[in-house]
Amino acid sequence: MSTTITVKNIPPELYERLKLGAALHHRSINSEVIALIEASVTARKRKPEDFLASARAIREKTGRYELKQEFVDRAKREGRR
């Protein structure tokens, strides 16, 4: 047997984001809310050593790319337009 929850006073911008997410995932708004609640409630905590291992693996894959200050400054300027 399912339980019903009523959510009141949802801000319009949040409701629009829920609608967009539901459309993106080909779900109803109700199914989208259930999926988001489920993901939030079942989110697992990672061990610090596992997190560090995945960060190191990503760093190894991207280590050949050098991020220079000039690139960062240009990206900031372009982002402000």
C-alpha cells in the first residue's frame, strides 16, 4: 500500500525546474519527485579513501592538460558578457 504526501507552497521557480526535470527524464512530476526523494534518501556515503582514489584516477586522465591563469582570466571575462 502506498502513502500519499501533499507538498504545499512550492515556489514557482522550483516547480518549473521539477517540470523540466520530469520532461527530461520522460516522467510525470509525481514520478520525478519520488525519484529525487529516493536518490536523496538512499545516497550512500563514500569512504574518504575511495573518494581520494577516484580523484587520483581522474587526475591521471586529465594530468596532461595544463590550466593556465591566462585561460582562467579569459574565461572569466567572457562569462561576464
